[in-house]
Amino acid sequence: MFPPYKVKTTGLDKRAKYILLMDIVAADDCRYKFHNSR
């Protein structure tokens, strides 16, 4: 349902652990219902 999302990071400590978060927000107030790719 969602397109692929690629992230490239540089300059981080290789020994440290990181968490990457992404917040997806609706573009409008409409709700869409899909059935059989329609």
C-alpha cells in the first residue's frame, strides 16, 4: 500500500544503536476503501 522509502545516513557511530522513526499523516479527512484493487 505504501511506496518504498529509502534512507541513507552518514557520519553515525558504528558502535552505537539508533532508532529511525517515520510518522505517516493522512493527506485529507477522507477514508478510502479498496476492494480487489479498485
